Amino acid sequence: MTDFSGKTAIITGAGTGIGRAITLALIARGCAVGLNDINPDRIHTFGEEIASLGGRVMAMQGDVCNRFQASALIETTREKFGRVHYLINTAGVYKSGAVSGVDEWDWRRQLDVNLTGAFFCSQLLGRVMGDEGGGVILNFAQSAKTFDSGIGYIASKGGLIAMSKQLAREFAPKNIRVNLISVGDITDNDLPTPANNYLGRVGTPDDVANMALFLLSERANFITGAVIPVDGGVD
């Protein structure tokens, strides 16, 4: 059980799903968190929940694909907690539908949030991390094999995989590790749900959070530029 006391993480898309699970796991291990979500009620309610548990938290509503709002998230977190050690980019949007019916706004929105938002946060915080001794960046994608449609999401996440590898290459001299977790079918439902993978079940956000904590920890110090599946085994 890694101790994250004295560390600080910024987590985008923290109000639900994987982002929420990683936040709770880090808080339980002493980490301070700067939280972001597009939904103001959701993120502030979550922030109050963490504070009531004694966690150190800064919760801010914002759109990560707006460069100024991404910068405000980083600077406000640094003002409150000092150095930021981890960036966890879980903010994302998905729109289903066949290629022939994709709306331009939906296409651009998925690219903006899933790819550009992660770029802004990684670029802005990477500069600071490099000046302060290093850090860890985690991104998230999902295998295209798990989708029957949703080309905007698939394209944006494919770009995110490539971008993560390039970030790892360029940030390595600054002692910043960058990895990506490729998830399978994930649900918040506690009931076991059959799935088309080796293990035969749908995963949970906690399954992903367990891998995230390992990759953030010093035990993963020799892992960067990796795409690591947490999908129950998918061909």
C-alpha cells in the first residue's frame, strides 16, 4: 500500500467513474488533490464529501479544452498545495453513431476534450513539473475493439495514445514519466456483469484505480511511454 502523503495530484473529470475512483484511492493514502469536472454541482459536492472525510482538496469546475481554464486549475492547485506531482487526465466525452451521421459539433467536441484537453494540461503542468524535479502523467483510452460505433471517440483516443508516447519521449529528460491505461468495459454497477473478455466480466473503476496507483508510485519508476491494458483480456 503506497503512501502518497506529502504528494499532490490534479485529476480531470474527477466527478464520476474512473476519475472519482482514483481520487478516493489517493485521498485514502494521504494525497492532496486538485479536482476538475465540467459539472459544477457534481465536482463541488464531491469536494465537500472529501473534505468531510478529512481529505485535502481543491475542487474547481472547468472545461479542460479551454486553455485558460486548464491553466487556472493548475495554478489554483499549486497556490493551495505547492508542488504538483501527478496529473491524471480522465476527462472525456463519448458520442455513439455511425460515420455517416456524425455531427460536426460532436466530432470537434470529442477531439477537444479527449485529446486537446489532455494536451493543454500535460503541456502546462509538464513545464512546471520539469522545473520542480519531475512527476507522473497518466492518460486513459479504450480499445476500439470494444465499440461498434463512435468514430470521434475512437479517433481522439488513438491520437491520445500517440501523444502519450511522444510526451514520454520529450519529458523523460525532465524526470517526467507518461503512461496510458487502456481500459475495457467498465461499470460503476457492483453486480457482476458478463463481458466478452478472458475473465468474462465487466471491470470496475477500482480495477483501473489499482493500476493507476501502481503507475504513479515509485515502484513504476522504470515504466514510461507504455500503453497498459486493464481490460480483462481482449484479443
